[in-house]
Amino acid sequence: MKSNTLLWTLAGIVAALFLFIVGIKVFDGRSVMAVIVRQALGFRALNLSKYDFDKADMTDKSTIDMPDVKFPRPLREYRVGGMQVFEADAEDDTKPVLLYIHGGAYCHNFTKHHWKVMAEWARESGCGIVAPNYPLLPLHTATEAHPPMMQLYESLLERFDAGRIVISGDSAGGGFSLALAQEVRDAGLPVPAHLILIAPWVDMMGGDASIQKHDNWLMVDTLPLFGRDWAGDLDIQDYRVSPLYGDMRGLPPTDLYAGTWDVLYTDVVRTFERMKAAGVIVNLHVGEKMPHVYPILPCPEGRKARAEISGMLMNPSL
């Protein structure tokens, strides 16, 4: 009798969970994992306390250990202009090379999610990976970060045709990717074949306060503090800091990803509109009710976006 009661109890729990999962999908539209991930992001909120903590952290971030994430081809380490760089070869000479610039409010280093998605793209598309550990706050600013990144891009041009190079990044790294492409073009260098910008932070003073109630990770009142620090002596609207205000003409085909529950969403849409008006071939991928940088997060919606990006990496000229 007790065993029957236990079985019925377990069956009831399973049925309740099933109805809960189906209910979320039907009435909310998101996967259960997306709901869980969004809630977890609140524990990493970039609020004022986090800003004060990060500003006081004088740790030298210029050297980090090799990640413990397995890549399909060996990852090696070298230096360009004193900047630490990690690289894994492409599967063959027909595959592109992905220069990936990680996010983190220009203050935080690579996370395991960054390494995992890079390894996934290298495995699924056969692309090579170049991952720079660029200078970060609070010890460095944009003025110090751009020269070694330009030097890195020039060194890639010595080894690869620009038609094989794709620049991508998330959040701050997405903004840096756009700024780097603008700087490359202005220097008269061949631009990369493609830009893939994941929730790029393009305006240091931006952020849509009307979306804040949905975004428990980025805070519109704190982001400008990181932004002003990153600008240093540069004007806050200098394209190297806020590439939204840079010239979009002559940039390569671009794909933009943004979730509607990301305070940066409105600025990403503005970027899309400015690029389109400048004649750039640009696509905007919108994740309904998705949080910041959802394509690199561990949820079905993120996996779908990553699969799309893998497809782009198989033919970066499109």
C-alpha cells in the first residue's frame, strides 16, 4: 500500500513538472532552461557594489592560464605587442579564422562560457580561433587596448587573406569588434570577411531604462561608470569607445544578435539601422524575451543561435 502511494506521489510530481514545462513553453514562449538561466544571471548583476569592487581590484589580468576546455585542435599561446593571445588552427586552408573578442564590461576576463562556445564553433565549422587577452580595466583603458589589437589584426593579415578572417565578440567584446573594424577600414587595411556581433555594447552612455525591469544582469545606472573609465582620455562618443557614433560605411557583412530583455537591445537596433542606412549588408537576429548575450548561454535558444553562427562561419562571405 505504501509503495503504491509513493508511486502515485512520484507520478504526480512528474505530471506537475511536465505541465509546468509545457505551460512555460506555451504561455511564455521560452524554454525552461532559458527561464532558469535568466534568474541565475541576477547573481552576477553589474550593480554599483560590483562596480566598486571591480574598480578596487588591481590584479594584473594580462596573463591567464590555458583554459581547461577541450578544443578540436590544439590551443597555443603567444604574445603580440605584449598582449597574450590564444590560437587554434583551422581545420584546413579553406576554413575561416575567427578573431573572438570576449565581453565583460571591459573589466572581466574570459569565462568558461566563452571558451566553450569558441571550442564549439571550431568543432562544428572547422574554423580557426584567435582569442586575445586584451588590456582591461581598471589598469588599462581603450587607448592602451586598441594598439595591440590593431597589431594583432595586421599580423593575421600577414598569414591569412582578409576573406578568411571573421571578427566576432559579445557585449563589450562586440562593441570592441565593431570599433576595431572601423579602425581597420580607416587605416586602409583590408576589412574582414564578416562581423558577428552578439549583444554589442556600442554606446558607453546608452542602455534603455524601459527594459530594466526585465534585465536583472546589466544596470543602466552602472554601465556608464564602466564606460567612462574605459574611455579614459578619449571622448565618450569616440568610435573607439562608442562605435555606434562611428562611420559605418565600407564595413563588411554583419550579423547582429540581441535579446529584447537586454537593456542594450535598443542600441543594437540603432546600430542595425545606421549600418543599413550606410549600405552595409546587415542582419538583425532578435531573441524574444531573451537576456543579454543569450547566444552564448546554456539554453536551447542559445544553442540554436550558435548553430546559426556555425553556419555563417562555414561561408563567411555571405
